[in-house]
Amino acid sequence: MQSDQKMLKRIYYKALFPSMIAILGGTVNVFFDGIMVGQRMGETGIASVNQSLAVYLLLCMLGSLLAAGSSVLSAAAMGGDRQQEGRDYYCMAVETAFFAGLVLCGIGFAFSARLAHFLGSADTWQLVESYIRVTFLGGTFKILLYVPYYYLRLEGRTKQAAIAMTMMTVLNIVLDYLFLFVFDLGIAGEAWASNIGTAVACVMSFYFLSGKNSGFRFRPVRPKRKMLLEAMRTGSPLALNNLLSSLRLISLNSIMNIAGGSTMVAAFAITNNLNEFSICVQNGVPQAGSAMLGIYNGEQDVPSVRKLLQLQLRMGAICASVFAAFLLFFRGQMGSLFGTELDVRFPVACLAVGIVLGTLNSVMSYYYFAVMNTGMANLITVLRVFVAPVLTARLLQSSGAGIWLFYGISELATAIL
């Protein structure tokens, strides 16, 4: 048993850094998009990107709904020595993600003007429309990317997932600079940079997954209704997280606008970008062990499940504390980093506290997701992602208290649960 525990630690530590790097590929894109647009277009530009982020999260919702649930069921099938069933879930995920992406993005593109009026404000909606129209044109790749990302991790090939996501990041940053500062394409150029980077990462990831040593190769299948519904049910906690993140963003933008107009919205955009950046820690720590949890749960190896959960909580506390300390040390420079003169020291400090508690909450949410306790995972997600932050921010705004305290209070409420 002691030997098994040492092996568990070794495998988890080996997966931790690549898992964080892989997630960083997506979060850095959002982070640098905010910085570059802010530097080029000021507070209006960064507010527009933040308001458009709801569309990106909607695409993430569909991708995670199909890919995450299928990968967990594939892991359980592998743990139960049902290899073919695990491969069938993979093929089903590829097909449904592709066709569902085409339908959703086609509808979104057709109604992008109306959606921009809903998401944006009087001085930003035209920029929001330009951004989301381009986003929908490449949205199928954003949805489809989730499938090889989760299945590469399931096979223990987190380094290859990290390579693909790093390539996406590098391309996005380089193209952001070219399209914004050299060719002056405006906010649409930033969206094109994101599309191109995602498409390249998607192709690379499927190429890695189709190697001769891979256990998951695509072949056309006729998705069974029962399998599809089970995959969607299992993936609902992560999909719900992205859906509620989108709704939270819309709600908090509205609350911040009431609290202080465009200046408060811009300040929230900065802290939200930093919060998105921190997802490499908040989600990276639990995702490094989620595939292992699924396999151990399929084998009914309770001691290993418990040990891995304890390890994730400990590493989550350490990594999140280091990240929070970094934010606190540089909080005075964050406004200028995003091309504004806003004083965001207090909001960033509140965010730093929330990130530490949020990482521990994320570990617990992923634990319930991996062991297929979907009800508890969804309960934590609903409270943490939407109900607690929106309700807390609204109460603080109404009372005239420091509205930025919602970052810590909402995570604390979830932690108590």
C-alpha cells in the first residue's frame, strides 16, 4: 500500500505542471487579449472584450458538456476493463461536438447584432458585435478542441496537450500584436487571432491523439441516445460551470455599471481577466488528478481516491497562495498593465483572497465530478459560480459597502457548504 501511495504521488506530480500549462494556454489568451486591447483601445476596448467573453464561455460550455462527460465515462469503462466502450464514447464526442458546433455557431452568427445589444452598453455594443461575429466564425474549433484536450489527459499525455495549448498561446499573442498594432484591424483582429490559434491547437491535438500508440482513434459511429444523455449528464458540472460563468459575467457587468458606470465596468474587466488567468491554478490542480480519480473510482479503490483528494487540497492551497501573493505584490501596477490609470489595488487584493478559497472549492467540485456524484458537483457549481457572487455583489452594491468583497465572501460561503 505504501508503494502504491508513492506511485500515486509521483504520477500526480508528473501531471500537475503540464496540466497547469495546458490550461494556461486558454487563460493566457484571455489575459493577453485584455492587455493588448486595453493598451490599444483603452477602457472602452477592454470593457468590450470583457462583455464579449460571455460568448466564449458559451462555446466552452458546449465543448465541456460533451468532451468532459465522455472522457469520465471512458475512464470508468477502462477501469472496468471495457476498452471498446471507452473508445465509443470518444468517437461519439468527436461527432456530436463537430455538428453541434456548426449549428450553434451558425445561429450565433445570424443573431450576433441582437446579442451584441444585449451584452454591450451604449458605447460598446458595436465593438462587441465585431468581436462575437468573428468568434462565431471560428467557434466550432473552440468547441471541438475540448475533445482531444480531455482525452490526451486521460491517456496520461498531458505534455502533448500542453504543447498544443502553448502553440495556441504563442500564435494568439503574435497575431494579436500584428492584427492590432501593425495592421490596425481593431477588436475584430483580436478575435481572428484567437480563432487561428485555436484552430492550429485543435489540429495538433487530434494529430497527437491519432498516433499509433493511442487508444483513441476516430471512426464513424452512430451515437446511441442513452450514451449521449449519460455523457451530457456526467459532463453537466463542467458545462454548468461555463454556462453560469457566462451568466455571472453578464450579471456582474450590469451590477458594476449601476455601481459606478463605465469606470467600474473597466475595473471589473481587469480583475476578471486576472481571475481568468488564475484558472490555470484553480482548475489545473484538480484536473491533473481527475482522470486518475475516474479510474480509481471505476476500480472502487477508495484509499487511493481519498489520498489523491488530500494531495490535491494540499497542492491547491500551496499553488493558490503563491499566485495570490504575486497579485498582492504587484497590485499597484495592474491598472497601467491594462492601459488605464484606474486604481485597482483594493479589487485585486479582494480577488487574491478569493482565488485561494476558490481553488479549494474547485478541487472539491472536480472530485465529485470525477467520482460521478453529479448532484453534489452541480450544487457546488451553482452556488460558487453564480448564486453566491451575484447575490453578494448585489447586496454589497445596495448597502454601499465595498462591492469587491464579493470575491472572498462568495467563495467562503461555498467552502462552508
